[in-house]
Amino acid sequence: MKKIASLIVFIASAISYAQGPSLENDYNAIESKVIEWRHDIHQHPELSNREFKTAEKIAAHLKSLGIEVQTGVAKTGVVGLLKGNSPGKVVALRADIDALPVTERNDLPYKSTVTSEFLGEKVGVMHACGHDTHTAILMGVAEILSKNKDKIKGTVKFIFQPAEEGAPPGEEGGALLMVKEGVLQSPKVDAIFGLHINSATPVGTIRYKSGGSMAAAQRFVIQVKGKQTHGSQPWAGVDPILISAKIIDGLQTIISRESELTNEAAVITVGKITSGVRFNIIPESAEMIGTIRTLDYDMQALISKRMKEMVPALAKAYGGEATIDIQNTTEITYNDPALTAQMVPSLERVAGEGKVEVHKAITGAEDFSYFQKEVPGFYFFLGGMTPGNTEAYPHHTPDFKIDDSGLLLGVKALTEISLDYLNQ
């Protein structure tokens, strides 16, 4: 075993010697560009399936590097193809490019002041999940690899994906649509890599988990029907708001009393409830929209079954009616164990000793999972929290912030694991 371990270290060192010194100048030169791109994209965010200017910026950059470019993929996506000087496998690298309907509250000089329309409402638009950093990082990787085609044994496919946060109602989008349109074909992808910046992980640190890493997500809509009446005479009607409260309370017992949480985590969240028009009228109906997060497909089936049983039963118990519709939005983000084991040494070499950590599975979701259903994939987390910071604002919030000093490690990580994968 010691001989095998020594051989692995020797090979890793040989790869590092062959690639490291010659790429170090490229890394040093690209950092300021990546930060500049990130600031520009952050200042001009665009919502899902509406990333027109972002896509133009990406396509222009890839074309300037001599990379073969395809636009309009899955509506606004951009795909670049870079062939190395030697034949070999095909590796894909993915970055998501869309922003969120969040009004930024930071005081950054490149703060977003963009507004748009979302679900019929005027909203602020913000890169509140770090997709601006993902895009800039992959643009940097593309530039470095395009200058080092002699080191590429095979082909690199750059996938800039729209609508990771979900397409607008009535539209298709995201990774699933990209897969449907054949993004993993022509040429056929052998493996895919991706990363996600994290505001609670210190700069310089990389975290990963083999197997199930992030949860499958489902979206549910509950329609409650009651009977309208005057607010002073509740006995003359059926209160859909009260029924909604009982349903919300009941759904949580599926998690706390029926789900085997020692197996995997699970979550049911109602994120939006709409009902009524006036303080003294008990309305006729209510609507609830929410999400289910699971890390085990058997648990997912149980939770969905019990929700479909419980919702109409609770409504009936209080004199009303209710229906529930559940739709899948992402699968479990599953890191192929063999591929993960193969690539972790590359991350350790790039990040340094003690800087690559194993994390527990999280209930956040990623549609990168749709790529992983088709080909082996590896998805890891990149530190974006300022060293020494004690307060990290969560993703999807107005105060979300990422430290620019973490971006270069992302560039190095994706570059090195791509070259190592193709050349091993």
C-alpha cells in the first residue's frame, strides 16, 4: 500500500511539474480579468431565460479565444468547444449564468441597481447566489486552456447554462433543457465538472462529498377551497386561511414524525401563501406554493404519498376542499464515487494541504444533477468568505457577498482537474 501511495504522489508531482510552472504565469495574469468580468456581470444581472447580455459577453469572449461557439442553447445558453492538440476523451465544464429576483442591499461599488419583472411584479435583480463568479471563473478557465492546447489530450466543452434557478412558469429551461437539446453529445461527453461558490466557506478552502451531495427538489402547489363570508361571521363560511394553517402544521409532522431522519435529511417548506383581499372578509380560496427537499428517493416517494393523502383529508376535516400538485425540479446531485476519488488528489494539489474537506450532504438543490444523470459528474464547493469573517450572509439574500480573492482558486481547480482527467 505504501508503494502505491508513493506512486500516486509521484504521478501527481509529475503532473504538477509538467503543468504547474508553465501555467503559473497564466494564472497570475488572469486573476484581475476574472474579477473585472465578475464585477461587470454582477452589476448587470439578468433573470432566468433572459440572460441576453450575459450570453453575448460570454460568446464574444470565447470567440476571441478561437473557441468554437454555439449560442441560443436552451434559449440563452452558450457552449464552447476547444479541441486539444492530441485526441482523447471529452470533459465538460459547467457554469450557471442567471440571477435572482432579489434587491441588493450591499454597498459594493459594483452593486446591482437593475430592476425587472418577475411573476407580474417589479423586482430588483441580483446575483445573490454567486453565479456571476461561476461565469467569470469559467471564462478564465477557457482563456487559460485556449492558450495551452498542447497540454490538452482530448476536448473541453464549456457549458454556460441559463435558468439554473428555474425557468419562468410556462417555460422550459436550465440543465434539463440543455440535456434534451443534446449538449452532452456531438461530441459525447465522458465526464462533467462544476463548482459552486459558498459564502460560508473560507476563501482558499474546497469542500466536496462523494455520492449524494445535494438534495432533489420538488415544487408543490396546494389549492384550498372554502366558502366566503363576512369576517364577523366565520360560522357562516369555511375559512381557507385557517385550513391552510392546519395543512402547513400537518405537513411538518410528515418530516418530524414519519420520515427516518437518521437515514437522510428531508425538508418541506411553504414559501408563499396567497389569500384574501380585505381585512374583514373571509375569502373563498387560498393558494400555497412550496418546496420538498430529499436526499433519498424512497423517502421522497413516502413524503409525496403522505402529502397527497394529508392535504385533501385535512381540508375535508375543516369543511373545505384542497388539491395538491407536486412536480420534480431537480434530481439528487450525485458525485460519481470513482470520478470523485480520481479527482480529489488534483484539488488537494491545487488548494494545498488541509484545504480540501469533506462536507455533509446539504438540502440545497442543483440542476447540475441532470447532467450527472447522463454522465459521471463531480461537483464541489469553493470558499468565498473573507478570511476571519464571523458573519456570512446566506445565499439568496439581499446582503449576500463573495470575496473576490477566492476566484483564482476556482480557476485553478477547474483547469487542473480538466487537464488531469484528460491526461491520466
